[in-house]
Amino acid sequence: MTKDAIKVGFAIIDYDAISNFVDYERGDQEATARVFVDAINGAGGINGRKIVPYFKKYPPIPVARPAR
């Protein structure tokens, strides 16, 4: 956070990770979140600070990782 901006993180579900198992899509999650961010920023932000979105994709099922 700075005097002009607030960085907000958005968790995006990576449906590609399970596409072999289900035929399910929730649309463009990032675009949907940006609609809300743009609306808030267009109304002056939060106490005058603009939201700076940060997006990160996560698989809906934890992936086994090899031991290090």
C-alpha cells in the first residue's frame, strides 16, 4: 500500500489443471474481477487510493510436488 494505491491479490482457479476430469468453466475470472476493480477505481478508489490488482492462478486440487 502506498499513499496512492492498494495492491489487492486475487486467487484465480486454474480449471485447465482439471480439464481432463471435468467439463467446467466459470468464464474469464480475471476479466470479472477487473470489472469490480474498475468500478471501485472509477468511483474514486478506497479512501482515494486506486486498487492495483494482482492475479495468481491456483489448481483446485493440490498438486503433489517431488521432495527436495
